[in-house]
Amino acid sequence: MAVEGAQRIDEFMNEAKVFFLASVDENKPKNRPLGFHLLKDGKIYFGVGNQKEVYKQMCENPYVEIVALVETDFLRYYGKAVFEETYDFADSIVKGNEFLESIYNDETGFKLAIFHLEDATAEIRNITGEIMESYTF
């Protein structure tokens, strides 16, 4: 992932605060709001619970789209979701976060599944649909 593009996407998502992740469930689109993202080593990481339908949907069809809105500009970030092979990275994110620890722990058995996008495109567009910035990764 190009570092400059990743930084710009991270800035946009920080300003938006909440963004939406679209997946596919039996050929039908499904959207849900998310708030967690992390820029690390030039990649933007996201997390979903491994107990949730969205995780199962993404395992079956890894192509997703993320949309965020800031005033009249919006981000479309789409590509193939690639999950981390182990939960080590996720465990380090959960540790010390009281809210996440209450969900993802040994008692519940739930894990935070971390992913990033590959073969991806990010576009920042204005309300008329004009592309103002575009990045490919």
C-alpha cells in the first residue's frame, strides 16, 4: 500500500469517525457501521468479530467496500479483504481497551479478526461524484 495514499485515507476516516463496511451475503449487499481502523506500516487495518455474520460473509466472498462521509465529500475504498493469519496483532489491540476486552475475551470465546485490503482502490469524491483524489494499492 502506498504510504501517502494510506495516510490520506486514514486522515479522512479519522475525520469521518464512523464509516460503513459493505459485504455480500448470498449475492445481496449488507452494510454496517464500523469505527475501528489503524494505520500501521503503510497499511490500514480494520477489525470485525469472528463470531459475527460479517466475518463469515467476508470469508466466503472477500470483496468489500468501505464508505466514509465528511461534509459533502466521501471516500470509497474497495478491494479484497485479507485477514491476519493469527490473532496476535488483534490481541495487542484488544489488550488495555476496556470496551474491546469486555467483548473479546476467554469467557466469550470471541476474537477480533483483523484485516486489510489488497488489490484495492480508494477514491475521494465530491457530492457531484467527481473524483478529487484516487489511489490504488
